[in-house]
Amino acid sequence: MSEDGNMNEHIAQMLELIDKLKAVGEEIKDDHIAALLLVSVPKSYDTLITALEARPENELTPELIKNKLTDEYNRRKEQDSDRNLAQAFKTNVSFKTRNQNKNDKFCTFCKKPGHSRDFCYHLNKNYGSRKRFPFKKEVRPQKSNESQGQNRDRTAVCMQIHEKQNILNKTKIKEELQNKNDKTTLSSTVYNETNPSTFITDSAPIIIESSLSDPKHTLLANADTRSKAKVSFFIDSGASQHLINDKRLFSSLDETADSIKIIVADGKIISSQDDYSRYSMIYLLSKKDEVLSKLKEYIAMTRNKFGRTLKVLRSDNGGEYIGKEIEDFLKEQGIVHQLTVPYSPQQNGVSERKNRTLIEMTRCLLSEANLPQRFWAEAAMTATYLQNRLPTKPKGKTPYELWTNHKPNLSHIRVFGCKAYAYIQKQKRGKLDSKAVEGIFLGYDYRSKGYRIYLGDNKIMISRTVKFIENPPPYDKKEAKELQNQDETPQQLVELELEHEENHSMEEGEINERTEVNPCEDDEYELSNSQIQTSQHRRSERKTKGIPPERFAFFANPERIKAPKGWNDVLKMENPYEKQKWIESTEEEMKSLQKNETWKLVTPPSGKKVIGCRWTFKAKYDSKGNIERYKARLVAQGFSQKFGTDYDETFAPVVTYTTIRTFLAAAAYKNLNVTHVDIKTAFLHGNLEDEVYMSQPEGYIEAGQEQKVCKLNKAIYGLKQAARAWHLKIGESLIKYGFEQSKADPCLFKFANNGNPMYIIVYVDDLLIAGKEEDIRKIIKELEEEYELKNLGEVNYYLGINIERTKEGNFALNQKNKIEEIVEKFNLKEAKPTNIPMDPNYLKQEGEDDILPNNTQYRKAVGALLYIATVSRPDIAVAVNILSRRNEKPRERDWNAVKRIIRYLKTTAELKLIINMDKEPILTAFCDADWANDKSDRKSTSGSVFKLGNCTIQWMSKRQNCVALSSTEA
């Protein structure tokens, strides 16, 4: 930058150059960017640079450097200084001595003056041992009869090499360039101002022939011995194929005579994936600056299809996403732009995994078909097409079906890369010409119902009438090797994921390489560069593990759909599939209400209060997290009822977990079958003794009777007495069938039939029936005569408990799903494992630590752990009991202890509580207590375990209410 230059424009140009280098595969870290910005400004900024260098290295970010340089420039501009200092870092150094030139250089790698990055010893350990060529030594190029290139062609050469455009040779390569280590090494090239270039290698004498005027970007390099090489460019032998202008880096130079190819990639992929359906599409770009135009296409398409606007755009910090144009556009559209933290791909985990599966399938398609890697774009499009038609685990359906509400037809799927014969229309062939042309099948056209057939010479034909020869592939490995263009597949897919606040499907845009589509006739056209070129993108250093922060928690769990909060939310839903499902669930609920004659419409009596009602919605999931059904419930607003007027008693018992474990122990001991039964609309069967009036439900108001209200004949969900009425009703029914209600637990019923016992436990509308298979079928049949129920078969999931039956007839209880939910809720998915639930020295470390400012999270965690400890994990009962005492004022170490228990559960999530009755069912109790172990109040803690046979059915850990004077008293 010159002294009178514009700092803002200079910084923008520098960042643009850095983005281009990243786009072609160069890895440039933030500290390098900061150094480049500092060394590119005039010397008059040395004072500012010195002040910045005094800062810690972790503070010298590119953003800080940009802000400081801009502030300094604005300050100078305001002062209207006329200073005119000499320019720093001039490119013409012919008048400087060697030492002067050396002092002006600064290494951006090791941060030391005196040399540039190209000559840094830390970057290249072998540089010091290399033989340097004097500048006066000239490399003699080969003679050529080709015409000389013009100046405009020379400029085009520099641009194409700098941007790494695709350089194709007309001559096929039948031998590889290999050095002694069996690796291709291109050492240098000499470029002449008036003649094209001669490329010189260490191993084989080879000339690259090229022509700038060739529309396919074929570069014909012809040497002329009469010309003088004024500017030299050298091909680096590293991971990327670029040129440098210093031959001193090479130990030897050999003249070449044969031809080689240099394929440099120039292609980008942007993938988008719908969170709900996992439907994916990709864009193929030739330049990164096309991201904004494709984003505009995407937004316009989604607005047209769904009638809604994009809410959130989440991306990384790539230059193509944070430019001024795209930021202004997003602000104008009201779209929130979320950026992931550098080196944190886990914040965009779904898309990162999609990139991985997409590139792996692309690689497999090319490998199986033995096709050159230059067809990567066609393979990537085909991979996306196929993945959309493969079932996904969260939904158990294909993304295509969830996206379109139609099952995909796979009858047209063919083997990628197979030999194909495309039919030639009569209008395009003569009388004696062949009716078909041979080609290679390269996928499916996105805009028409046709196949993409590669005909050679970079031509693709779209045809609907094709004969496929799916075995063997068109190329054997030998032929494929000859056709291979020594390019590489992209190591990273630049990815754009567009998300929205609600879990409705949203269509991603797609780009088709063809400019015109005629569905009636076959279309033949030239392949564009963006289709046949590849790109070596910058290598990602982001880690693949970790979990997203809390603000992305909803997007990380798309399988948990968002249920509507009321009837109006259902009517406003834009996803037609979900909207239809919720409406069907309300219709099913209304049928149940009408079948049970739950109410009758009457004129509201004077002096009687009419309570309201509302719809509640919930998606039911199975033990694997898949949606079982969409459930709607009409709920009365019982909070407006008055005691003594609308209701009296409300208590309704539920079965205890001790009873459930004892029930399973008895079933295991007597080898009884256990069947799970769910009674539909259970509360609607309860008899209502009080006179209650309710308004008509939304969406189902009787036409012409809008002024009438519902007089309830049966109890309905939401009424304060509904649960009690249902419990009395089911109890009366079971007693009528011959069952006897237990005195220890009113939700346990026993029946003896000719020596064959049968047990039933009731938890609201969920029943477990244990008995012989014939007896179970009989009682279910009797219940079906009175209630509408659903037979769920052998129990495997009950009240959040996974119940597994072994071959020996025993039961294993596990709450793995609940544990995983707790681990994810408190962001401990990647936490270190531990083998004990609590530090043995926890109680000995009593002291006043920092009190947590908010105890909400602590209470939630302790409550969740109490549930786990009560149901199936006696091993954490003591630890959870101790920590539950600190609910009011938890300390930092208490919170750490809670997280330790969660980490322990995560480590031991597979542990199961075994219900194994191989002994006589004798009840045995064990109890113990510490003495004054709680240093805060010197109270003791009691513990007890009850076993039926060898089955643990009850355990407890509880702090005593009084202070014991001795261990015996405790």
C-alpha cells in the first residue's frame, strides 16, 4: 500500500486475495493473516505496528489489526496530512544491495526479519542444504515452431495459473511422472514474455504444451531458444500445484521434451439439508462469490413453495459468508446470521455429517465405476439424489417421502458409470445412421425425467430412452488409469445449511448445469468448466466431536417435532403433512367423546358457571425415539372449578415403583406372561356425580347451536375429579371380573383361577397384566366389551422404563433413554467418564464455597437424578440424597458433584437392574446408618434395602430427623 492509498480498499483487497488462496487449497491461519496485514502497510505505520507487537499473541487477531489500521487511517485523514513518505516493500529491488534487500524482508511464518517465508528455515528444514543458482544462470528452453503468444495471452496465463483454472492437454498421458521416491515432482518452469513457458522437472524431461486461445483452457507452451527468460515461475511439488518465482529453492533443473498434464481444480459445492426431513440438495459453483446469488435463488424458491421467508442462516466464518454484500442482503431480508465458533464444526454437526457421507458416496461411485475423478461433480449430484431416497433413522422414512408426501419410485435407478446406449431421435439422424449412441451413465437430470449420458468430448446428452449394460463397468482399471486426470476430489465441501425456527420442511435450491431443458426431445450440450473441474479446498482443522451450544439444541434434535400449543396453531401450520396429522388426531378424540356420550348440548342455566376447554397436542414416541402417533386431547379448564360446588374429593392413587418391581418378581418366579394394555380415552369412562357445564370445543362448534354449552355426563380430562372417577370406574370393573384389590397398594389387583394366579397393576390408563396366555386373552376380551383399548403385546417399555425379558424368564430394567436425555440436557455428552458416583472425600471437604447465583439448573438436575435413583439405580441413591439437601443454596462444588453423578450414569448407562427369582420369595431387609456424618448439623443418614428372594424391590437413603447420640442409636 502506498502512503496516499486508501486503507479500507487495501484491507478489502488483501482479504479478497487471502480468500482466493484459501479457495485453491492454501492453508492460511489467523496469525498469518494478521502478519500479512501488518507488513503490507507503509513504514509510517511502524509506531502502530510496534505497539501492536507488544500485545500478547492471542490478542493479535485479524479483526483487531483491521480495526486498528482503519482507526489510524481515519485519524490521519482527519488531520489532512500532506506527508509523502517513500513506499515500503517495493517490488523493484535492482538498485538495492543484497543486505538492504534482506533487511526489508519479514517472514510471516516465524515472525522474524531478514528473510521471507519462502526462505524460512523453520518452514523448510532442508533449505539450508540446497544448492542455490546464481541469477545470471539461464535455463535453455526447447525450440518450437508454434507462433508466439501475444501480451493479452500472457496476462491470461498469469490469471489462470493464479486462480488455478483447469489446464487440459490435448495429448493423452500414458506414463506418470515419478521420481526416485515414486512421487511426482515438478521442479520449475521458465516463462518468457514473448513466448509461452517451458516446464522443467527433476525426473523426466517433459514439456507442457498449451494454448491460451483454446476455449477449453488448453495451455500450449512453446519454447524458443532465441528468447531470453526474463521472469521465471517454478511449480511447487507440494500438495497444491502453484508457481513461485525463485529457482534458488531447487537443487537441479533438467530440460524436458515430452508432454505432461497439470490439472488444477476449480469447483465448489454448497450443500443444504432440511432439518425435519433430512432432504438434501447441492449447488455446483465455479466461484465462491456465487454464494450470494444462490442464496437469493434459495430464498425466492422457498418463499414461492411454502409462502414463508427464511429465518436463520448458519455458516462458518468463511469469507464467502461474511462479506459486506451478503451481510447487507441478510439484514435487508430480516434473516438472522449465526456463525459457528472457529474450529467448532460440532455446532453444525448435522451438516458436517452430511458432507462426510456425501463425499464418501461420491468416492465410492467413482471407484466402483472406474471413472476419472474429473467426473466428481456428476457423482456428487448422483450421491445426493440417492441419499434422498434412502431411509433415515430418525423418521424411519426416506427424506423424499417426508419432503413430497409420496413414496419414491426406485424402478428407474441404475448403476452409476455403467455403459449406456441413448436413443437418437429421428430428426437428428439419417436413414442408415445408428439409432443409438454409446455413452456412460452419469446420473439423473433434476429438471426433467431423463438420464444424463456422457458421450465423450465433454458432451452430455439428456435422454429418457436408454438401454443400460450394468455389468461390467465401461472402463477397466487399466483404461481408467490412462484417462485419469491427476486431480483430487475436494477434501472439504463448503457447506451452507439453511435452517428455520419451526420444524417444517423447507425446500433447498438446486442448480442444474444445463441452461435449456426440452422434456420432449433429447438435448446435447457442452459441459461447462464448473462441471468437469475439481477444487482442492482449504483443509479443515475443525474437530468432529462435541455438541452444539444451547442455542442450537433445537436444530441438533430435529426428530423431536414441535407440537402445536392450541387449535389456532394447528390452523396456522404451513407443513401440510403435520397439519393433517394433528387434525386427524382431534377427529379421533371427538369420535371417542361422542361414542361415550360424554356430554349433551343444553342452554346454559342461569347462575351456573361454564368452564372453558382447550386442545392439547403431544407426539408419542417409542423406546427408540420414533414417533408412534400424534395425540390430541380435549381438556377442560378445571382450574376455574370451585370446591364444594363443582367437585369434592380429587385423590386418585397410582401404582408405586416398588409394586411394579414386586409384580415383575412374581411374574418371573411363576413364569407368567406380562402384557401391556393401553385404554383409550380412559378418563371419559369415569362417571361424573357433580353437575358441570363446559363450552363447546374449538373447531367443532355445532352449526346453529353456537349459544349452547356442553353438560358433562362423564368425566373429562382437566376436571379435578376426573382421575378419581376413572380409578373408581376401572376398580369396579376389575372387581366385577373377579379380581381382588390389594390393601397394600390400591392399584394392584389379584385373581386366582383354578390355581393359575393373575395380577393387574394400573397406572392411570396403562395396565400390566401378568398371567397365563389364555387367561390374559380372556380378561382382555372382557375389558374390550366395556372399554376401547390397545393391546401393546409383551411389555418392553412402561412408564419410561425399558423392560427386557431374558430367555430364562427374568426381567432387566434399564433407563438408558432417560439417562441420555439428562446427559444431553446438561451438555455433558463429551464429558470425561467416571467409575464412582461421588468423591469419597466430599463430606470431609465441608466449607463455604461460592454460592451459585441461580439454583434452577441445580434443582432440575437433582430432580431428574432422584427419578433415576428411585426407579432403577440404587447405586446412586446415597449420593443423590446427600446432594438434594443443598437445593436451597447449592455451592459450586455441589454442582460439580451433581455433574459427576451424571457422568457416572453416562459411563454406566448400560447397567440393568435384574429381577431374577431363582430362590424362594422370602422378604429380607438390610439396614445401616452412619453416625453424625453430616458436619453441617451432625445428623445421621439411614439406608435400607429390601429383597424378595434375591430380587431387589425397594431401597432408601434418608437423613434422620434428629441427632443420634451414638452409632447404636443411629
